[in-house]
Amino acid sequence: MDIKKLKEFIEFMKENELAELEIEENGKKIKLTRAGLQKIMPAPQPQPNENSQPAQFQAEPTQAKDNLLEIKAPMVGTFYRAPAPNATPFIEIDSGIGPGDVVCIIEAMKLMNEIKSEIKGKVVDILADNGEPVEYGQTLFLIKPL
């Protein structure tokens, strides 16, 4: 592997804040590791910063089977049911919700994003696990409209 390619890989690591990068080319493997950086691990729970305001997103409902509406993740990130580790969850099964109610937080790039409902209804099911990653468009909640 030539030095020019190695420099490109190192620059790529810096730009994307990567701690490690493994490359295999023409049967040869190379592993690059940046000193002083830790591997990215999922955060155990959000720790809100008192000075920062969370971003707010409206979760657009879509129709599910049995006349239920789905609230889907508007972004990729880590799903949290409560604003802090020991706090009461925003909603529970059988909770009533209305437009503008916060239903969860999705952490993306160390920013806590409040996800708000656009519908009025009753929570039938919570499909995402607290502290677990969610994908864009993943169904988080099933809601019976009122």
C-alpha cells in the first residue's frame, strides 16, 4: 500500500473522528489506530445540559394494522423514554397523548432531541427499548387514535 493512500486514510479518520480503521486490499490487511481516542460506545443514559435546549421534532404518524397509528423515529440515534436515568418516562402503555406532547428523546451526535406527537390518542404499545439505537423510520409507538 502506498504512502499516499495511507495519508488519505489517516485524513479520513481525522475528519470522521474515527479511533480505528481496518482496511483490506489485494490480500493485505492494515489496521490504523489513533492514539488518545476512545472507541465510540453507546451512552448509558442521556445527561441533559442545563444550558442547552433540546431540538424538537414532530413525529408524523402513519397508519398501522388494526386502525392503529405508528409514531416513527424521525432520525437515527439512541432512544430514551425519560429525560434522565431516574426520571419517570414521558409516556407508558395506556397513557393518553395529544399533539405537542413529548413522547421520547432520541440522542443523535450528543444532542438530545425531543420527539413530539402530532396526534391525540392512547398508547397501545412501545416498540423501542430504552437506551437502544433506533433507525430512521423505525416504529417507536403504536397509538389508538381518539
